[in-house]
Amino acid sequence: MDTGAMKKEIKNLLQRRRGVLLAHYYQRPEVQEIADFVGDSLALSIEAARTDARVIVFAGVHFMAESAAVLSPDKTVLLPRAEAGCPLADMVTVEDLARAREEYPDAAVVTYVNSSAAVKAASDVCCTSANALKVVESLADARRVIMVPDGNLARYCARFSSKEIIPWRGYCPVHQALTAEEAAAARQAHPRALFAAHPECRPEVLDLADFVGSTAGILRFAGEERVEELIVGTEEGIFTELKRRCPAKAFVSPRADFVCPDMKYTTLADILLALKENRTVVRVPEEIVAGARRALDRMLAAT
Ligand code: 13P
Ligand code: SF4
């Protein structure tokens, strides 16, 4: 089946099943093109919570589909490629969190959405890269905050927060791979360009950036009039939406291979098969749903 026929069939099946296709900005171009909604982690959570579709097909990674299942428990959530995970999300466990709470009994726990539902349930509140500082500052009673699992996001928040931030040791291998030398070399090669970076990048990379924000934040920044050429410090899937929104601007990557392999698993053929065979259904154990929902709802209320 060619791409056009596949897209048509996906649209038909979505309509027939009252389904919605949600995609992250890091997905393959052809997947973003047919999605009903493309967004950053925060916007995707909001959309998953409010859609009246019966089936949510998640073109993203496992933690995103899990959050959708928690926020919309009456819907069928499909992750077309079950193995699409997030190595960062695997860098903290419920047991780790229990030990951290013992070590810092007075600290609140803010958990990045790039985490398992079980870890979310053991947290006080969730955050995304778009709202992390706002969420941390919303914790009126906490003087100290443990932020898991991304250490770089935690250290970035600590620069602006009124709280004492205790960063976890996790990192995104894709963003961590970008070095300050690479970022500086890109700046030198493109002296007129501005540099936007995702907060999952190393602190020394963020020091070189003109703007730091989530994927949606970077897209907004790219749209500003003062930006003519932009060095993009995040996964290269975002170029699809950058070029769509700003066709006259120039975008360059500071790395030759700025790719999240997990985000690239999902193909149109996978989405088609997922809809046909109802797979893979993402289910969150009942005893975890309520706690994870509380942490996600608290985040959405603070946003
Ligand atoms: P955003 O929340 O900025 O979309 O990022 C998600 C992610 O996985 C970043 O690596
Ligand atoms: Fe996880 Fe990093 Fe991939 Fe985002 S880019 S899904 S944080 S591994």
C-alpha cells in the first residue's frame, strides 16, 4: 500500500472507530501530517484529557500513552509500537522515590511527565518542560523540592526558583549528547542565528542559548520577528513543524544526528495496524490510576 492509500485508510478507520490520532513534534513527518493534533507533552496531556473520542491512538512514547490512559480512563488508548519507550522515564523507580523521601522527609516531589504512571502516583505533582517552574513555585508549603527524573531540567529550574531544588540523576540520552563545543561551533558557523535549546540539554549548553523552553516554546520563539535563522537544540523531528510554520526562516541543527530512536519507531503502517487490530492497548493498573491522576490533575490546575 502506498503512503497516500495508507493515510486514507487511517483516516477512514479513525472516523469509523471515533478515534483521534495524537502525535508529538518528534514524530516522523508523515505521521505529524495526518495527526488530528500535534503538540508538546503538556498540550498532548490536555488534549487527551478533553477529547470526546472513543479511541486515542498515541504516536509518541509509552509514558505519553500511559498519561492519556490515566486522564481518560473510559477510552481505549493505543500505542502502535509497544516498544517505544523513553530511557529517561526508566531512570527513576518507585523504590528510588521512597528512599529519596526518607532522605529528605520535608521535601515535595515534582515528577517530570517523562516517568512511569507508578512513579507519578508516588509523587506530589507532575510537571512538563513547559510548566516546571510554575509547578514548583505553586507548592506554597514546600521549601525543598526533589525533581525527578531529569537532572538538567531540575538544575535549570533551580536557577529561577525560590525553593531549594534537589535534582535527580536522570538525563535524556538524546539531549545529553549535545555538547557545549557542538553548540558553540554551530554559533560560530552561523553568527547571525539565535540559539534555542530544550531544558533537557546540559547546563553548559543552556548557558549558550538565547531561549530555553519546551518544544512548543521553541516553536513560539521561532515565530518571533527577531528570529531569521535559528539553531535548534532539540530532537530534529521538530523541524517538520518549524518549517510548516515559518517557511521563510532558516533552521539548523547543532548535531548531525539529533534523533530520538524511540520517537521514530512509529510508522504509518504501524498506525494502520494498530487501528485494525486494536493494539497495543495501554492499561494502567487500577491501584495506580488514582494517584497518577491526582499528580497530573494537580499539574494541570497549576498550569
Ligand atoms: P516536550 O514536553 O518539550 O514536548 O518534550 C518531550 C520530550 O520527550 C523531550 O525530550
Ligand atoms: Fe525520552 Fe529523550 Fe526521547 Fe524525549 S527525546 S522521549 S526525553 S529519550
